[in-house]
Amino acid sequence: MAATKLLAAVLEQKASLDGLLDEDHGNPAFVALNPTDRAMVKAILHSCLRHLTWIESIFARFLDKPLPDGARNLRHILAIAAAQILFLDIPDHSAVDLAVEQARRDPRSARFANLVNALLRRLGREKDSVLAAVSQEVDLLPGWFMQRLVSAYGIEAAKAISIACATPAPIDLTVKSDPQGWAERLGGTVLATGTVRLGTFEGSVTALPGFTEGEWWVQDAAAAIPARLMGDIRGKKVADLCAAPGGKTAQLVLQGAQVTAVEQSASRLKRLQSNLGRLGLSCATHLSKLEDFEPDQPLDAILLDAPCSSTGTIRRHPDVLWSKGPEDIEKLAGVQRRLLEQAFRRLPTGGKLVFSNCSLDPIEGENLISVFLSEHAEAELVAIDPADWPGLETAVTGRGEMRTTPAMLGGMDGFYAAVIRRK
Ligand SMILES: C[S@@+](CC[C@H](N)C(=O)[O-])C[C@H]1O[C@@H](n2cnc3c(N)ncnc32)[C@H](O)[C@@H]1O
């Protein structure tokens, strides 16, 4: 029941799944569940959103005529049951019975209860063959986004990204030191970039050795790249201008910089402070919009990890493509453009700025930087050398930016990063 309501909140109200599933402040129906049921609801929703194009396509094949436009709740009931039948270890009959019961209780869906029963029983009987067919013929990613990927990367790369997005993201850790030792202790491997990737893992990361001691933090391998692009920042004054929850701030501090973390959200800044506290790290923090931040002393370097559409994180946030659309990407590109202008104003001559975000869309990355450079003769791109990134050479663009996609390094977030210097 909770899962259907939460799916409706994502698809209709464009709510964020992370927000709805927050253990403390999430949707009341979710927070009221016991931990086992919460884990189940979370698994169902992730699976449903990750495979929604397939699920919709299967029902379209089963039906002689489409469901009425107004039957949104019915669609949600069917999608949630289909995710259980197709992808989760839940007995088919439980999923079917629950869906039929839900349909009966909903005045708008009650007249379709027999149809729900028939469709889901058929799905149970034919799941292997329909899944085989649909996985060959239908992209996992919604059409509007697939089109954008094809125009940005070409059909082959777009398909590889779409396939990579079907696999849930592994857990990646950035360790303070001794990646090899931590990989051995935690049963993981060290990636070419130095990130420790955990093997199959269930349960809570907070129970793992080294968490309480603050020896590592969870950070996708791609998210760990921008701070490393800052180069040698030992003793340098560095501002992290969109800092929370602080994964990159922690890296900058560990790299030896004198860091000021700037963040506009009080609750997120608190989270950053608590994360740094656990890691035994500290830095100056500043609660304000970066537009209002005036450093007391000239800065040597800036990291601007700007808010973006997050389309590079769809393996972990499969709701993103259903709650955001092309207009949001355009809007966020505008916000980033404005923030980049503001950040660059605070950069002295010779200073370096790393601009990054977790979007796969060039209008938030390559195109934005092209326009910025064309409008600022005083800015130049510092080309990243692929030789410095063994294992990720193909992520360095011809112009010398970093462009990762979920199809790289055995799976990683889509990220864009560029290094800009004020001449
Ligand atoms: C993509 S997240 C940053 C993630 C962070 N760099 C990390 O690695 O953990 C973007 C952050 O920027 C903050 N933010 C957005 N607009 C801002 C602004 N104008 N000034 C300061 N912070 C801002 C958001 O609240 C959010 O915490």
C-alpha cells in the first residue's frame, strides 16, 4: 500500500524518492513501517522505477486497448505488483492478491479489479518470455532522456549507458589512507582511481569496520574525481562553494588545503559538520549563498560542485528521470551558469577553479563551459592529462575535460568536471 502511494508521489507530484524514504523525515506512511517493511518498500520502489519503461511496455502488449487516461492509481498498483513479480523474491500470488485488494478498495480502480487479477496472473505465467522480449526491444531509460543521450554520445554509447543503469550501484568508499588494506579488510577491491569498491554487500555501512573510527566515507568513484583535479593544494586557501554533505570537502581537507566550506542550507551544513566530525577532520564553514560569500583573504583555488539535474546518478536515484524533465535540465543549466560566473569572480589571477556536477547532459557540462570560455577571455581551460588517470583515459575528452558515464569503470556515476584558470 505504502509503495503505491510513494510511487504516485514520485510520478505525479515529482517528489524525490530519497526525501520520501528518509528514515526520520520521510513520508509518514513509510516512516510508520517497521525496518523490514521499509527495506522491502524501498527495494520495490527502486526496482519499479528502474524498470518502469519495461513494465509499461509489457502491460501495453497485454492490453487490447490502453487503460483510460484517468486510471493513474490503477497504473501505479499494476506497476508495483509487476516489479515484485518480475524482479523481486516475493511470491507472485502475494503480489497479485495485494494488488487486487488495493484495486477493490480504490473507488476509481474497483471496476478494474478483475482485469488487475488477469493481467498479473498472466505476467506471472509469462514473465520469462516477456522479459526476454522487452529487454531486447525497449530501452530502460525513458524516451525523452534516451534521445538526449543519443544526441550527446551517439547510439552505441547511449545504449551502453542505458544497460549500465539497470545494475544497482555498488558501494564505493573514499579512504583516508591505505586503500589496499581497507579493501582487504572490507572484502572489496581498489579501483584504478584509488576508490575502494565493496563486493556484494547487504546491511548497513555504518556497521562496517572503520566507519565509527572515521577511516572512510561513502563516495562514488566518479564523485571523488573533482577534488583530485585540484592538484597540489597543500597549504593553499581553497573554497568549496557548494559543499554539503561534504564528501569533496573532506577530500580537500585531507589533501592539505585550508578549506572554507560554503553552503546555503543550514540543515545540510550541519550534516557536513557532522560528517567531518566523524572523520576527525575540520575546516572553516560558512552558511550562506555563495553569491554572498566574500573570502577574508584571496583564494588560491575554488571547487564549484554545482547543483544539477543529477542524471548521472540514476543507478542510485532511479526516480530522477521520472521526476525531472528537459525543462528542469535547462533551468538547472541556467543556475549553474550563474553560479559559475559568481564563483569565477572570486578567483584571483592565476587561481584555479574546478567546476563539476553529476549530470550526463552536455548543456550542464561541455556546452556550458564552452559558452563560458567564449565569453571570458580572462579564463582558460587547463587540459586534464589522460595519462594522470589510468583506467579512465577514455573519460578525458579531446579538449581535456573529465566526462564519466555509468558505463565506465565497471559502473560509476555520470560526472562532468573541468579545470579553469584565471589568466
Ligand atoms: C551537488 S551538492 C554538493 C555536493 C558536495 N560537493 C559533496 O561532494 O558532498 C550541491 C550543494 O550546493 C548547495 N547550494 C545550491 N545552491 C547554492 C548557492 N547558491 N550557494 C551555496 N550553496 C548552494 C546545495 O544546498 C547542495 O548542498
